[in-house]
Amino acid sequence: MIYECQQGHICFSNNDDLDRCAMTGCTKSTIVISTIDIDWFYKISELGLCVERKDLHKIIEDLNMPKDVKKQITKIFSHL
């Protein structure tokens, strides 16, 4: 699932009940922004990955990122 906290941290997490942000040093509450799981992120970290909303474009621009991951990200975050 994909969560976001009030600080603009986006958390890709396999935890179905992530009530607090998983970004290091952040303890803000989260809301679900998508129930889609992007399994590729769990290859990086078993628990998931957090990024700042302003840095989401880096996922799209990364040449090493699989095309299906980029497609899923742009589907969820259409502003990219």
C-alpha cells in the first residue's frame, strides 16, 4: 500500500496498517493514498521504502527503474 504523511513523505509499505510515517525521524500520522502494492520496492527493503513527494520524479527519471514500476507510479501520481 502507499501512504502519505503531513510532511509529504510517501511510504511504499507492505504493512496494511501503517498509522505512523516510516521515514527516519518522522512520526506523523499517515493516510492511505493507494491500495496498490509495488512489489519491486520490497526488493530494496523488505519493509518498504519512503521518499519525499518532491522526489517522486527521480523514480521516473531513473534509467535503472523497471518500466512497469514507472508506469504504476505515473498512474498513481498523475502529476509526474
